Amino acid sequence: MIGRLSGTLVSAEAETVLIDVGGVGYEVGVSTRTRAGLPPLGAPVTLAIATLVREDAITLYGFLEAAERAAFRTLLGVQGVGAKVALALLSAFSPADIARAVAAKDAKALTRAAGVGPRLAARLVTELAGKPGFLEAAIDSAAPAAEAPVPSLPGDPALADALSALAHLGYRRSEAEPALAEARARLGAGATVEALIRDALRALAPR
């Protein structure tokens, strides 16, 4: 299996790129997000690769970040999601965006991706919610949105970790803190960081 390609970017179309590696050209499927982040033609490029093997073909899909590749593989595990739909989702959303919609049970948001109707969106929310570590991995992959690090909250490390995670997902402290305070009140002192994040995201989701 090919897990990584490093070479020269020869061409870049809307859905595929061609990478020259030691004189061999590899055609790789990409999302529009990955396509937008590529260097100019002729420049060196490295992509994390997901290799799909079928009876009639071996297909490569490339991602600038390993976290996006992990999300692609997770999406393929959902019934009714093939490579085309998985790439459409990752073209419309970052892994953190998808995790946020799943945690908030916001299936409607996922229908913005091409090829994702209401039924499939509902299935995505249901099945991805049951994938251990999906939310946490997406949060870890998100770039910090705040200019300054979120200070810790003495006496409640779980709440501080949850606040930091929401800041990484793009929420302002002024909106995240009240949602987390309500989550703590509902769930009690023994609530895990994951439970606090999920509960707060439901409250923060657009109505």
C-alpha cells in the first residue's frame, strides 16, 4: 500500500493531480480543499495517501494533512459513503467542521456537500457519533483560531481542556464559556472533557 508520496507537482485538475516521483507519474484524487492548498506546478509536494484497492483498479487519494486522510477513511466506513462522497464532504468541510456537526446532531449542515441528501446526512451523524475518537481527532487537527492561548481555569482542568478545544474549533471564549458552564451544571462534576464538549456544541449549534 502507498501511504505517502513526495515528488514534483506536474499537473492539477479540479479532482486529480499528477505527481512525478522518480520519473513515475502518480495520478491522485484530491478534495477541492487539498487542491487549493497545493504549491505551484513544478514545485515539490508531499501528500498523505489513502490507497483503495478494488478488483479492477487501485486508486490513490491524497491529503495535505494526515488528519484529513484519517477523516476520509472514517467517512468511508459509513454505509452509503464512497470515495466521491467522502471527498465532497472534505471539500465542503474540514474534519473539525464535520465533527462539530456530528456532535451537535446537525445533519442539515452536512447536506451542503455535493451528493449528501437528508437521509445520508442523518446516517453520517448517527454512525460517526459512534466512532470512538472521531471528535477528539478532529479537534486535535484543527488549527487554533484564537490569537492568544486560552488560559487554564484553576480548579477545573476538564472545563479548561474543553474550553481550549472549543477555541481550536473557532468558538470565541465569550460564547464557549457560558455553554460549558451550562454543560457542567447539567452533567455534573464527574463529566469527562468529551462529554462537556459534546453538550456545549449542541448548545452552540445554529438553530
